Amino acid sequence: MNFVFLVFVALFAIFMQPIFSSESDVKVITLEESIQLAKKNNISVKTAENTLNNLKTKKDYSWNSISPTAQINSSYTGDFENETTSFGVSGSVNLSLKTNLISNIQGAKLNYEKGQITYEQAVRAVELNVCKSFYNILFQKENIVLQKRNLETSRERYLNNQEKFRNGKISELDYLTSRVNYESKKPTVESAEIDLENNLSLFKQILGINQNEKIELKGSLDDILKVKPVSFKELPAARKPSPEIRSAQCDVEIQKNALLDSRFSAYGPSISGGYTYGKSWNLTEESEQTTNSLNVGVVIPLDGYMPWTTKAVAIENNKTAVKNAELNLENAKTDVAVKTENYIRQINLAISQIESLKATEELAQQTYKMNLTAYNYGKTDLLSLQNASDSVLSAGVSIKSQAYTLVCALLDLENLLGIEFGTLQIVKE
């Protein structure tokens, strides 16, 4: 009986192991894997893809205005007054051809190209969000490590002072001060941990993964601290113009095509044609009648030649729209150039500040060591030691915070220029 029970327990453990292990497994994700998950699962990307697919369908069938329409008609008539009945069947094919067919096809093509740019921008916006969120979580994790290290230092100092107070080596005030200092740091750590959990939840939402799945980000801000300064001349050449410029260029072409379309509508003739064939039978008189006809028509509009007409005004409005689109293109080029210079200055300033903060951190660590030695020998008070410890923590957090600011500026510049993310994150040799 005991043997059977042991076998049952062993089998139960084997079958249940995947369930329990899956709950405790932590999925390690790199930045590249995060981007790929977001591209695959993010709702914004899927919505943008659906919109692009609709534009592609319109482009593929933009010629459908010349597609003939066909229909079959049938009728049955009963004349109760004359006591006659008749039945008829006819079929017709109609075709209409307008001169703005070319502009319609070109317009659908240009709208699809603009949709491609919009889709690329939507994907890159998600990539940018993923990258910034990824590095923000890394910063928060490292900040928590520093905060916990400072908390542990305060705890050890509190326990040490507790022992000293028992032995009569320090005053009760110093002992209570160290205790309050230790207790006051606990909420800071707890708050930082809560913020991290909240941001991890938002990060999972961006990636489109289950909120119950445990993830661990693989990466560090330390490499960002080694990034070299950036100059305008050394920027890598993009394969295509900036997305902002390409979008403005596409708008110019769209407005020019709209102008052409309005001219075709105002000046271009339209041709229509139709063919009808049918038979009808008078069932009472047993007679038959056949319809077999072809009609062709041409319409030549004259409204465009009169400046006060709707079509003439539409042409003038489209001319103005073309000029405005060209001005927006020039402004986009200037805007990209100005933003590029601004980002370069931000990047180089952040690099310079990081170097300064590193020196500040080294000085703070040396000051803390000296104050700790002096405090142990009774040469300085507890407040001075606590201030020195806080300075070390503040310097460490400032470096990591500046590293996050630097990586965000690098990402913004890469996004502006339309180059691959990570291109500018080149470390010093």
C-alpha cells in the first residue's frame, strides 16, 4: 500500500512539475528581443498595418473606375383591364471613361506611399518607446541597488551604534538619530520598487505579453557611460531622408496630383458608352420583341474656363495647397537640421556632465571613507558621516540618471534622422 502511494506521489510530482516551474520561470529579454516582440504584438503596430493594407487595396484597384458595369433586368406585366400579360428579359453593359483616371491611379499610389511612411513612423515610435522604457527600467533597477546599498549601510551603522550605546561609548541622541536615519530610508526603497513594478507592467503592455509573465531585462547603463562625443560631420549617412522630410515630400506630390485631378475634372472630356440587349414576349398575343442598342456619349465641361465657377475655384485652391506643401517641405528640412544640432549639443553636454559626475563620485567616496574613519575614532559627529554617505548615493544616482538622459538624446537623434537605433551608441576605444 505504501509503495502504491509513493508511486502516485512521484507521478503527481512529475506531471505537475511543468505547471509549478512555469509559474516561477523568469524570461530574460534583451533590448533586441523586446523590439521584436513589440513589432509582433503591439496594438499600435497592428492598427497601422491594417490601415496600410487598406491603402494597398485601394492602390491595387485604383483603375476600377473603367471597369464596366453589367446588369440583367427581368419584368412581368399583367394588364387586368386589357387582359394581357407580358414577360421581358434584358441585359446591359455600361462603361464610363474620364480623363482623371490617370490622376486617380497616381493619387492612390501616392497615398499608399504616404501610408508606408506613416506605418514606418508608427513602428519607429513603438521602437523608440520600447528603447526608452527598457533603459528607464535599467536605470530604476540600478537606482534601487544604490538605494538598498545605502539602506544596508544605514542599518549596519544603526546596529553598530546600538552596540556602542549599550557600552556607553556614544550618546542616546546619536543612537536614536542613526535609527531614525535607517528607518527613514525604507519608504524610499519601497517606493522605488513599486515604481519599478508599475513600469514593468507598462513595458509588458507595450510588448504585448501577458502581465502574469515574469521578465528580467538583460542590459546595463554602464556602456552608455563610455559613449564618445558626436559631431554633425561624423553622423552616419542615412539610406533615405529623414521620415519627417520624406513625409513632407510626399505631401507635395499628393497636392500636385490633386491639382492635376482638378484640372482634368474642369477641362477634360468624359466618354460613356453602353450596350443593351433584351427580349420581351406578349404572352397573350404570343408575340416577341427584341431590343439591341448601343449608345456612346461625350461630355466636354466648360465650367473650368469661367473663373467664378466651383471647378475653377477648386483649381486655384489646389494651386495654393501645392505652394503651402512646398513651404512645409522647406520648413521640415530646416526643422530637422535645427533639431539635429540641438540633439548633438544635448548629447555632448550629457557626456561632459557624466565625466564631471564621475569625478564628483570619486571625491564623495573618498570623503565618506575619511569621515567613517574619523567617526570610528570619535573625531567627527554622526551627522557629518550621514551627509557624506548621502553624497555618495546622490553622486551615483546622478551618474545613472545622466546616462539615461544621454541614451534618450541618442535615441531621439536616431529617430529624427531615420537611422537604425543603436547606431550612435559607439563606445570609446
